[in-house]
Amino acid sequence: MKKNSWKARISLVLAGLFLAMTACAKEQEESGTETVSETDQENQETTLSPIGLVDVVTVEDPENPAGRIQNQCAGAMVRIQAGNLIGSGVIFDAEAEWLRIATAAHVLANGDGTAKITFDDGYEVTCDKIKQSEKQDLAILEIPRDALLEENGADGAVDHGEKIRRAKFSQEAYDDAANGDLVIALGSRTGVGEDAYAGCILQDYAYFVDFDAYMMLADVMVTPGMSGGGLFDAEGNLLGILCGISEDGEVAVAPMLGLLAIN
């Protein structure tokens, strides 16, 4: 992902209307106003169509790259609920004492400073240690490892942390990501990491007006609730976090370097 790549000015519907799903079961149509550059028509109004749902990719098909990466990264995915919004997240750091989970900041917009995290095995914890990027639609949730210990009566504590996996990140793979490369989007609105779709990179480094940031643009299927999920390369390396979708169905991805810059 090279900074001298083509830099497009691409306008997207505001992030809060994209992929984060309300906690109620009924889906609703939403609309938003698009921010455009001064060289474009001002106050251009657009309508956000509901993101269509498709069958979840099955993981049993070994020839399906989405299923393969879904299997590989299952333990690194989480479901996040903050207030009435539900989104996804990715465990990108797993230290001895802390887990660090990446998500899109707008997933947390309706919360009270806390978020409920659901792991791959169904275990839930509440997180109140949240850091947000000042420049991008990114947030990090930090959970102490001992919060993953569940008392189980006479049998002692169950360590849910044993099944957790950290998503892979390779600086070399990140730098080498290029237009046309195969990528996989992972996330879900109901379970954890249930939705996996294959696509490709459209622009590895483009400027997004609505986000006022440089991001990646991908041509890949997404469904409500995948916001905050991960975009992975064909080897399972995490490239960035799913943040929004344009009227043309192109997905904006906050790159990993923005995530690593959050202190």
C-alpha cells in the first residue's frame, strides 16, 4: 500500500448510516446527505438503499477463498453492541494481560462509553476501555485477560481466552497490497464472523471526502452489521477495518497503519 498510488477524491454516505445494524430485528431503510468537494455540486442529496442480504458463504468448500479465510480467522472475530447499534470487530493484539480489538468508531456512536463484546464461543464481556482515532473512523477496545475467566463452580474457572486468536498482520503484506488483489471481508450482524465475502482491491490508497482521510477502496460484498469487521488478504493478513459503503457498493476500509497509530 504505497503512498504514491493514485489518490482519488471519493465521496461516501456518512459512516453512521453504513453497516452498523440496529439491535432490533426489523430492518429499516435509512437515508443520508453526502458531503462533496467544493468542485462538485454542493448539498448534493443521495439516498442510501438497504444493503441486500445474500446467503452466507459456507466454510466447508475448500475451493472457496472466503470460507478458507473465515475458518482461519474465526477466533479473531467478535460482535460488538453499543447502545442500539451492532457491529463487528477484530482482535489484532493479544498480550499476556490485555486483548486489543479494532472496530469502526461509528459502531460505538450510540453507546454510553461501554460496549458488549461477544466472542466466537458465545462468551460475553463488557468493555469500558475505549480509544478512538482523532483522524479516522477507527477505535480500539481493550479487555483485560482475566475478564475472560468464567467461574464454573466446583470445576474452577473456564478460560475463554484459550480459543481466542489474534489476526495476522504483516508489514510486508500490507505494503505489497495492490489494486486487483484478492481480499476477503469478514464480519456479521447476528453471530460472530458469520459473513465472509471475496472481492478485490480497487484502490490501495485513495482520499475520501466524507472521512477526510486516506483509505483503501474495495469491491466486495458487505451486509449490515459487518461494519468494524476486517478486510483480509488471500493469506489471512489483516489489511484494515470495514468502515463504509458508497452508492455504487464500493467499500471504504480504514488501513491498518491508522489503527496502529492510536495510542
